[in-house]
Amino acid sequence: MSSVLALKRNSSTVRYCFEAEADAEPGVLPRALELLAKRGLVPARVFAQADADALSVEIEVEGLAPETADHVGQCLGEIVGVRAVF
């Protein structure tokens, strides 16, 4: 199972950071955003950068309870193509 780094920025903001395989299908980023949308969450910030080896993604979400933040991080780590924490 992959893992996703969830960094608390402050008391109400969480930053999720993960890396997807270089040959990951284009659906990795939309699936990550869909996971948030299903919970009625709108990211405060999204950054994605592709290079020859990987797709690096950072997503910041505000206003999450700690247990929700942990659950979202676990779910992001289960997305097919997500491989590593950075």
C-alpha cells in the first residue's frame, strides 16, 4: 500500500503530498480531486508537476477535523498509481 504525507500547516489546514508513477494514467490527479469533492471539500491549493520520472502532487485543504484528515490521506494512498511520499 502506498502512503501519503499529510503535513499540518496550521490548526485548520492540511497539505497532502504524494508522487505518482511516471507512466501513471492521466486519471491520477482527477481521482485525487474527486475524492475531496465527494466529501464536499474544495482544495485551497493544488500543485502538480510532471517530469520524466513521476507526477508530484501537493493538495492543501482547510477546515478538516483530524480524523477526517487522516482518512482522506489513507484514501489518497489507495489510488492506483500513487507510489511514494515526498
